[in-house]
Amino acid sequence: MCEETLFRGDLFRFASALTASNMFAYANGNPVMMIDPDGRLAISVPIWFAIAMGIVAAMFTTFMVIHLSWGFSGLFENGTWLGIGRLLLALAGGLAVGAVVGFVIYTWLAQAIVFVVSGLIIARDWIVGLFRRPTSSWTIEQERARNRVLRAAVIAITGSEMEGIATPTARQNAWSAANNAGRRTILTNLLAELQGIMGTSLDPQITWRTSGSLGLFHHDHSWRGSGYSARLSFNESILNYAEAVRAFRIISHEVRHAYQFESGLQPGTHRVSQQTSEVWRRNHNAPVPQGTFAHGFPSPAHMRSPIEFDAYFFTGQITIARFNQWYGAPLYYYGWSATWPFTLS
């Protein structure tokens, strides 16, 4: 009964526009009165307009042929039959030109209309895109449930010093036995694993530096532009850590930043609520305060930025209890009172 009801509903919904479900229907199923040069937009060009323009072209051509060749006064001066022949010749030329003009107007005008209308549609979509951001249909509850699964999967392979979760023995042993080249390979493979878990679109190759921050997320995208490419770079000093967890958590921290950025760029991509994606988008647009704090952690201003606190908590670098002890609560996002994080509990 349910399937029958759904089937009837589908028929009713598409009954008024059957061609909408047929990707191979040319010119909305009316190729006589419509034209569709590029398969994207069917245009109806009034055929009577093309005929009228063809007739005008035919009459003008006939007039000019007679006027330039014999003149109207000399058309019949060498005899009636010769004059009729000349007139028929001029009419034939006029009809030929008129047919060509009518055909060109009928086809080329349609293509010109398609070109102009398509351009206007593209321009409209671009202008609308400047002011209208995509939205997410995920609820905060769905986001939290998804976040718990992702966080557990990430910490299971990286470990968490703060939470007393050790890096898997096999991974730690491989890290301890490897030289710097081998450790680079281990971290590149870890990046691939983390991307598989979190669904990010980073360059699979890591860029290595000899100075600067331990880890950085780089992206090539304007919020009002098109295209997106991103990569991670790390300071080579992390290759010297004895504990794999210290290097692993830096990798996962930056992958989380990519996750945040992509969620703000295209809400709904990673099952993040509209509220969270908007906060992340604003935070990525604003400068994140730097500076160090006690216990080797960043400054309170740095840790209170939503993207940084989320990354530290998600990767097991800090716990809620420790954050409250060191930094205080609640968290505020640049002066407005939206308590963060939305994804906890």
C-alpha cells in the first residue's frame, strides 16, 4: 500500500513536465518550433518573425537586382517575354536570399538568445552566490554523534597523552625504529588514514620546513571565489620526538583544521550543523591570537578561539576539566555570547 501511494505521488508530481525526467529530450520534445543549440536551454523563436524577415529580404533583393541591372523603366524595353524572364530571374535571386536570411535569423538568433540568456543566468548565480551561503541540514545532535565516532577513531590510532591513551604499540615501535625518512613516510601514511576517517580533501603529500610553527594548514581559496586546494606543512623538528603520540597529535590537529574549514566552506559536507559551520567560517576569517601560556600550552586568547579549542579537544591534546582549570569557562567567541563548543557532550 505504501509503495503504491508513493508511485502515484511520483506520477502526479511529474505529470505536468514529463520531459524534465528525460535527459535526452531535445528542445523540450518540440524540435519543430524550438531550438536547443547546446543542449542546455531550449529557445522558442517565432517562426513567423523569421518568415517575415525573409520576405523583406527577398523583396529588397528583387528590387535591388532590377534597379541595378536594368532599371524599372528598362525592364521590358527589349520585349515582353524578355522582361518577364528578367523579372523571374530577379524574383529567384530575391527568394534565394530571403530563404537564407530567414534560415539564418531562425537559427542564429536562437543561438544568440541562448548565449545571452545563459550568460545572464551565470551572472545571476554568481551574484547570488556572493550573498547567499550554502546551508546545512544537520542538527547539533547529529553533529555531536558523528563527532564522537570520529574522535574515538582518531584517538585510537594516535593516542592521547592527556587522557592516558597510549599510541598502539606497533605504531610506537615502528616510529622508534625508523630514521627521519622512515618517520616522514609514517606521518604521510597517517595523514592518509586520518583523511579516510574525516573525509577531508587535503593534498596527500606533506610539506616539510626547517623553521616556523610545528604544524600549519594552508588553503588556496577565497570565500567568494571558486575552487579549493589545501595542504599541510610541518616543522622537521617533530621527527625528533621519541614519543610517536607527540608527532601524531600535531598531524591530526591540522587535519581537524582542514575539516573545520571545509565545513565552513560548504556547510553540510561533514555532517556539521549550520551553527557550528558558521562559527568556524567566521573564526577562520579572523586572526587567531598567538602566544604561549603555562604548561607549554597556547595563550588563553588562542585557546578560546573556537577552531583552536575544538582541534585541541578533538585530538585529545586537552580535556574539558584541564581547560577549565587552566583557562576558565565559559568560552566566548570574539565578544558575542555564543558558548562554545557546540559539539561537546
